[in-house]
Amino acid sequence: MIWLIFALLTGAAVMAVLAPLAMRNGARDESAADVAFFEEQIAEIERERAEGRLDAPDADAAKTEAARRLLRAEAAPKARVVSSRKLALGAALAAIVVIPAVALTLYARLGHSYMPDMPLTARLDSAPDRNDLSGAVARIEQHLREHPEDGRGFEVIAPYLLRTGRGEDAVHAYSEALRLLGATAARHAALGEARVVVAQGVVTPQARKDFEAALALDAAAPEAQYYLGVAAAQAGEKDKAIAIFAKMAADAPADAAYLKAVNAQLAILRGEASAPVVARGPSSEQGKAIAAMPADQRQEMIRGMVDRLATRLESKGDDVEGWLKLIRAYSVLAETEKAKKAVTEARKALASRQDDVARIEALAKELNIGG
């Protein structure tokens, strides 16, 4: 099928060149008009002589001059016609031979004629190429560095960053989308959820504020209600958590996607199940275990992890992801001075990498901390 299309396109290109050549030559049309004019002029001289308005000597002189002009008019186009025919022949040969030859040569070098076609259904069913996806994300990130005012770009890329383990970048992208595109319940809830993922399933004070802002805009926002229920359970407010989840279960449609998770949380809180169900953020067994701990043990565990991270960064300061986690962790723990100090140390350690420093600055701005 593709070769038929190529043939039709080549034929169209050839005809586009040959069509003007097949038309009547303009120079020939012009010379024919000149010949007719001079013939009419000679006939007019004869009529004036016959009517006596022009004597014989003057008539002969006028006819002689008109004849000379007629001869020049008949002779001049011949050279032009010969030249025009040569040009037309050359152009026709070029159109018929050169254009297809060049097209086939280029396709043989640059094309992929050996590749089988892929129907639309197969393309839609096939998984996207990861390299293509990574390349697209890299191009979007480059675009956002050049156009930081593109809120839609941040909103598009944020879910991918969250799914691929770049939680800090996802939080930044969701924050920028919220700032640039305006507040909606969905955007507040998405930002809060990203914060929970970064905190290994813990609903931090900042995440709680995001979910509360979402409910202020939409009192029925299920994501915000669910995470506030998780927050209440993590804070030891069992009755409050049960009330939140019970109301969600009562109000939810029978086919609601979140209903299973809500009922599981209720079962745990009522002592009907022992397996902890936490927010979808924790992707590791360690994160799930931390989220299931009592509040005081969980806080102690998190502090130990933060201290180990800080110690590691003292010897390996080129880890921008580590600095981002450390700064956010100090902010979650309400240790503002330590967060500011971490920002200052990160700037020094990453001074030669401006893109990484820009990420540190963006997080410091987001958390409203200096350094």
C-alpha cells in the first residue's frame, strides 16, 4: 500500500513539472499575433491604394517597410522556439528520471522499507516504549526549565514523577500547577497525596493542610476525606477516624473504587482485621511498617532515618535527591533551623550543578525556609 502512495506522489510531482511544458508556448503566441498584425497592415495599404487615398510610390514604400517587419517577426521566434524546445525536453527528462531517482536514493539511505506495517489496533494495545517515554519526560522538563510559567506542563508531568519514585520533584510539580493554574479540590488533594508518598505513608501537617483545603472547595472530595481519616488514625484519634470512614462508606456509590480501602480501614479500626492498610504512598515494606506503628514509635524511627541520611550526606554531598529528602524531613519534623542549615549546606555541596541548586531553591521557597 505504501508503495502505491509513493508512486502516486511521484506521478503528481512529475505532472506538476510537465503540465506547464505541455501548454502552448507564450513566445509563439506572441509572434503569431505580430504576423497577423503586419498582414492586416499590408491589406489596409492595398485598400487605401485602391480607393485612391494613397498613391503608388507611397503605397509601395509602406508595403516594403511592413514586409520587412513581417519577415523579422516570422524569423525571430524560430530561434526562441528551438531554444524553448530544448529547455522543455531537458525539464521533461529531469522530471521523469531525476526526481524518482533522487527520491528512491534518499529513501534507500534514510527509510526503513524492511519494517512491517503495524495496524492501529496493535499500536494502541502495545505498551509504550520506555525510552520514548523517558525522552518525552526529559523534553517536558527542559521545556519547563525554559518556560516555568507553564502550569499545565507541571500538572501533566507530576503523576509520572510520582509513579517513578521522584516524589520530591512530584511535590514541586504539583505545587507549581496549583500556584499557576489556580486552586481546585483535585489539585490540593493531589499535592497532599504526593506529600504522603514522600513521607512514606505518613500524613504530615503540610499534607493535612492540603486535604483540608481540598475539602473546603469540595466537601465530598473522597481523596481528601480518606487521607484525613488516615491522619486521624495515625494520630491515635480512633473515634474520629472511624467516623470519617463510616461516613465515606455510607455516602459512597456501590461501585466506588475507594470503597474497598475505606472498608478495610474500618475493619482495622474496629479490631476486625489485623493487617494494616495505609495510604497508597508507601511502596516498600519498611514504609508500610512505619505507617502502622504507634505515633511515638513512628516518630522515633523517622528521626533515626533522618539522622542517618544527614550523616551520609556529610561524606557524599553530591546526592541532590538526598538533600531534598533531608530538607523536607526536617520541615515535617518542624525542625526549621536544621532545615535552613541543610539548605545552606546543599547549596555549597552542589554549587557546580546549577540545575540541582535550582531544585534546592525551589523546595526552600515552597517550604518557606531560607538558609
